[in-house]
Amino acid sequence: MRYLYLFFVFANSEKFIKNINVNPCRNCIYYNPSSDIELSKCEKFGEKNIISNEIKYSYVEQCRNDELKCGKDGKYFEEDQYAHLKILQYKISNNIPIIISISIVVYSVINIFEIFLKYF
């Protein structure tokens, strides 16, 4: 009986993932990443301040939840062939202080090691 139960569990183990065929915002040309995904912006939708000429873009999540904008299906999605580079550039530029700190530490360790080798 136990084996029959296991057979039915594995036979009916199809995955049901919602939105599996929907294009993700991070691959869109209008996507502007942020360190917090909930603060990422969509440069397709925004509002221009007529006094300061500043444009405030809508949050990605708001655009995907609003059917008048992109909606769940991403109707204004345009694929960005270089999306992975845009995200990498963003991550590097936001982590420059950490990268510089690590570089200084590595440089110091190498110098200490060279001094150590001179005496031994």
C-alpha cells in the first residue's frame, strides 16, 4: 500500500508555477534597477514636474499590477539584449566602496607578504 501511495505522488508531481511564460521586467529596456527590487523603476511610465523638469518614474511593481500600464502580461515589454550588463553595471557602481576596501586590504596583505619573504 505504501508503494502505491508513492507511485501516485511521483506520477502527479507536475509543477504549477504562475506567470512562468511572462517576460520579467528585469529584461526590459525600460527597467531601472535598484538595490531593493521593490524600489526598481519603470522608465516607460512616469510624471514630469513642469516646474523642475524632473521626471518621477513609476515603480515596476505598480506598473505590473496596473492593467492600464504594463499589467501582468507585460504588454509594453521590449527585450533588452544587454539587460544582464545593465544589472551588472548597477551592482558594481553600488558596491564601489566595498570593492575599493577589498582592494586596499589585498594590496596591504601582498605588501606584508613580500616583506615577510625578504626576511626568510
